[in-house]
Amino acid sequence: MAPQYKLSCLTALHMLLCIASAISPEGEALLRWKSTLLNSTYLSSWSHAESTCNWFGVTCGHAGHVTALDLSWLSLNGTLDALYFPAFRNITTLDLCGNNLVGTIPENISLLLTLTYLDLSNNYFVGVTPHQLGKLPWIHYIDLGNNYLTNPDPAKFLPLSTVQTLHLNDNNLNGTFPQFILNRTNVRLEDLDLSGNFFSGSIPETLPDMVPNLLFLDMSSNMFSGLIPSEFGNLTSLESLHLSWNMLSGGLPPSFSMMGQILNFDVGNNHLLSGNIPLELFSNWTELGFFSIANNSFTGSIPREISRWESLQYLLLSGNCFNSSIPTELGSSLRVLDLSNNHLTGMIPSGFGKLSFLLQFLDLSSNHLEGEIPASLSLLSVNYIFLFGNRLTGVINKDFCKQRHLQFLDLSNNLLSGMLPGCLWNLPNLTYMDLSSNAFVGEVTTLTNDASPLESVHLSNNSFSGYFPSLIKNLESLVILDLGDNMFSGTIPSWIGASLSMLRILRLRSNMFHGSIPWEVSQLSHLQLLDLAENNLTGSIPVSFANFTCMIETTPEMDVSAILASFETFGDMPYMYTGTHYSYDGQMDIIWKGRDYTFHKTITLMTGIDLSSNFLSGEIPAQLVNHQALRFLNLSRNNLSGGIPKNIGSLKNVESLDLSWNKLSGRIPPSISDLLCLSLLNMSNNLLSGEIPTGNQLQTLNDPSIYSNNLGLCGLPLSTPCKHDSSSATVLDQPNEHDHELETLWLYYSVIAGTVFGFWIWFGTLFFWNIWRITFFNCIDAMQQTVMQKMVSTWQYDTLFPAFRRS
């Protein structure tokens, strides 16, 4: 047994030595680095029990040395400080993109002398872009994009003479065009991406001379200004040029026609203020696939020569000043056509039908187009159709229902009329439909009861009639429903709560709905905007409205500053092109801070309740004011009574509060001063009394009309002062104009009541007892006079001297 035991020990020792010898110096360096990382689940194979060359993400050469390390998109957390670069003497590829790495890029990265490929993009690196990268003798690919890097020292940055691809996009680089790129001619550089930084100044004219063989150049989303250098025409090998979202001015140089290899050309969203599209471009750009000059100020007509670009798939000319008709021929390969926001006239060409198997996106919105929608559009297999904001007339033809691939349809703000084809609701892929602000009439019906994928329906500002459309019950995916400003009647159906469980926005204002608000509306747990204003609704506000959970809790997505920022940035653009697809949230009219606003794109960020101009009665439910996410609450012009809920201050984020024109009584709760975001307040025309609260945001709301026609209120900003004692605030002892108004009002009420009472007694006596006719007349007349005098005297005493009355 002893020899066998010794043999086993020797075998085990040999195995341990073999395993130990499998861990190379590079492996030891990687294990030390791994020990500093968080969320290294994918690196479980990194251990002494496994050969380094078998580790996840590690590639070795013939000699067993690490030649490549690819740990991209693993969500690793940590820094590069513990990674010992001198251990890697044979590595050619280092790919750490798409992680959560932080800190600075170590300077000793320059010791990776064999490195050819470096990708540290999509992390959280900070600090100066290391100039030591210029010491890597064989490097040809560098991607540091989407980090937080700042400018390198140009005096220390050696020319990147071997680099073919350089991506520094989406960082915090600023100043003028990077000088280290211009220090020395680099004939190898083919791909340069500086987009998404803060570079400013002019684009250097010498750039084409320094990098003459560029294939891809992206300087978009910076602050470059001035003219586009005509020398760019010398980049004869250039395939993609992206200069969008800068402040460039002037026109397109005719010399650009020398870029005969160009495939993608994008100078959209600049200040190019001048002239037409040079005709020279149409003869030489034979392979062009993407062309965008959107959101500039080009003028004149859309050149018919565009049809020469036979390979063109994306044509984006929106947001300019083109004032011609649309050419009948625009190229046979188009997939995206955007001519919106111009001054185009005439009719929509019927020739668009020839693009039936190619065109996916068609936007002719916000022009001056007239006539009917051509029947040839029904031949398209288009996914997006935007024709809103024109002068189109006629009806929607039933052939439109042949659009089996249609997902987005916006025909709003035109002069379309007639009834809607019922088949329109059966389009199998339609998710967004906006037919608002036209002249459609009749009831909204459908031919089947099949479920529909519709998520957003806008039918407002037409002349639709009839009851609440029953077909809505089949729209189980509905998120936004706008039926406002029509002539719908009847009651709001109780099934709305159970059938539309995903609904977030419900707008039924300015119709003729009557009856009470069904409590089932409160089953819409995702609801964040409810507008039932200007109807004939009666009854009380359902206490169950407290169930609107999306209105109770504030979420970052509902920040109103984001709404205003989008308002200023995109203006009237209801959608945005991301480069691969269009995002579209639609538009809607909302009474916001007393004014009618049209919200574009960001309507789903707004939160509020508007029940104004109905016949609602009863008290305001105390639970309603627990909705901290509300941005506006409008209950004005109803018959609401009782007091204002004491916890009104719980509406922490409300900016607009309107309780005017009701019968609310009692004191204004002091907690209203906790509404720090309040910028519009209206409590006028009620029966409120006592001293107006002060403090915080209320100090800025100093317009007396906010509290007008509440004859019991006193204190600033009203001219009626209050007198304070140990129990309450009262009006001063001396009678004033306010007292006389109050006295006159009550006197009128008393006279009317006495007159009605006396009339009916007189009538009954006159009818049944003729003998007492004269006697009762005299008696009642005297009694009425006595009662009136006592009532007026008592009221005057209680009003002027309430403290004495209580004592």
C-alpha cells in the first residue's frame, strides 16, 4: 500500500504543478483585477482551477500568451486601476465597451506596445483623454466614445499616424476642432467621429488635406459655426458626411459634387440660410442613399432632378422654405419621404402609388396642400402616414382600408368631411390614429367587434354625434383617448373601467354627456390625465377617484420641466427621427394654467384633472387632494358646496388650481401655503370667509381677482382688512363698503323669500275663504314687514359684532 500511496501523492502533486503552471502572468494580473470588480458573474471561469486560455473572453496565441481580451457588454463595475498593463506583452485587442467602468484611463496603457484595437466606449470614464495613446506604435482602432472625457493636451499628443478609426463621440470635449488631428497628415485615417461634444468655431479648411482618405466623417451635435468649407469637395473617397445639429450657415458648395462616392449626406438642423440645392449634385451622386437637409432655410422649388438619385432611400427636406408643388417623380427606391413643414402647394401627386412596395414613411404635414387624398395612396404598403396641417378636402375613401401595414395615421387639422369608413377600425397593425380638427360627422361605428391594436385615438374637434362609441370597448390596448369638442351625448359607459385597463389619458371635454360620473372610471389605475370639462354631468365627484395611483405618486418622468424643455427644443414637431425609426407620441389640447396649450410629444408627461363647467354637486372628496403627482386641478363652474379639504396642501406638485364659481364655504385651509409650485390660483365667486392665508408661494399670487366675490373673505391681496382677536379674524367695527354689499345681498334674499311666502298664503286664502280675503291680506302684509325688519336687524348685529354675540 505504501508504494501506491506514494504514487498517488506524486500524481496529485504533479497535477497541482500543472494547474499552477497553467496560470500565466497575464492570468495573475487578470485575477487581481477581477478581485476589485463588482458584478463579475460572467467571469466565474476565471480561477486557478482553469487554464487562462480557457477563461471567458480571453484569447491566447500559439505560445499561450493572451492576445485578446473581449469583455464587452457585461455590465462590469469597477476601475482599470488594478489592471497591470505591463503583464500583457502580446495583446493586440482590448475590448471593454458597454460596461460600468469608472475612473480615469490609466496612463500606462501606453505600455501595451502590441495593441492594435482598443474599445473603451460606452462606460463612465472621466478625466483627460490620455495623450499616451499616441505612443502606441501599432494602434489602428481607437473608440473612446460615450464617456465623460475632457480635452487632451495637444502639445503632448503625438500624431496618430497609424490610426484608421478614431471615435471620440459623446464626451465632454470642447474648444475648437482638435489640433492633434491637424498636426500631421494622416493618410490612413478613414473613420473620424467627433459627434456629441461641445466643439465650436469654424470647421478647418485644411481638414481634407490632413485626412485626405476619409470614408466616414461625423461632426454632428456640436456647436460648429460658419460656412461648410468648399474644400470638402476634395474628399473624393468620402462615403458618409454628418454635420447635423450644429450652427453652420450659408449654402451647399457646388464643389460637393466631386464627392462621387457619397452614400449618406446629413446637414440637417443647422442655419443653412440660403439658395437652392445645387444642381451639380444630381449628376455625380449616383450612389446616394440618404440625403437630409431638414430644418434649415433652403428656398425655391424641390428639384425634379432628385429622380436621378436612383438609389435614394431616405429623403428628408422638412423644415425649410420650399414653396413649389411636389414633383411627380422623386425616385423609385424611396423608403422614407419627409417634406413636412414647408410651404408646398398643389395636390398630392398620384404617382406616389408607384412606390407601393418600398415607401415606409410618408410625411407631407404642415404645408399648404389642397385637394383630396389620392386613391393611389391605398396602393402603398406604408407604415407611417402624416398629412396633418394642410387644406385637404373630401372624404376618406374605403380603399384606405387596404393599408394592411399601416401603423401610424395622422390626418388632423385639415378640411376632411363625411363619415368615417367603419373598416378603418379594423386595420390589423394600426396603433396610432389622429383625425382631430376636421369636419367629420355622424356616428363612429365599425363593421366587426374584433380586438384592435390601437393605442392612441384622437377624434377631437369634429362634429361626431351619437352615444359614446361602443367600438372603443374593443380597444384593449388603448392608452390615449381624445373625443373632446364633438357632439357626443348620452352617459359615460360603466364598462370603461374594466375594458380600457391601460388607459392613461381620457379627454371627453366639450360634448353633451350627461348623468353622473361612473365610479368605474376609478378602476383606470394607470390614468394620469382626466378631462371631462364642459359637459352636462351631474351628481358628486366619486370618492373612489382616490384610486388613481399614477396621480398619487410623483415619478421623474412627469417632471414638467421636461415638458417645457421639449416644447422649446422641438417646437411643433410631433415626432423625432432617431436614425433608425420614428418615435411619435402625438399631440393634444390641454387647458394649462388658464390657457389652451397644444402639447406635442410629451402629452404623456402631463398629469391633471379637469371637471370644470358641469353641474357637479356635493363636497370635494378629501381623498382627491392626496394626488401629489397632479400638475393641475380644475373643479370650477360647478355646484360644489362644503369646505375646501383641510389637506389641500398635499397637492405638492400642483401648478394650477381652480375652484372658482362654486358654492364652497368656510375658511381657506392654511395648508394651501404649502403648495410651493403653485403659479395659478382661482377661488373667486364662492361663499368663502375668514382671513386669506399667507406665506411661501402665495405671496407671489397678489392679484385680488383670485379671491373676488367671496364676500366673507378679508386680508391681502383684498382691500378688506381683518381684525385679529383671540379666536378669529373679524371685520373692523366700522362699517365699510364690504358691509353694505353684504347687507344689501341678504336684504334681497329676505325680500324674495318673504314675497314668495306671502304670495302663496294670500293665494290660498283668496281661493278657499272669500270672507278672510281682505283680513288675511292685511295681516300677512304686516307680518312680512315685521319679520323682514327683525331678520335684517339680527343679521347686521351678528355680522358687525360677532364677538359680542358669542359672549
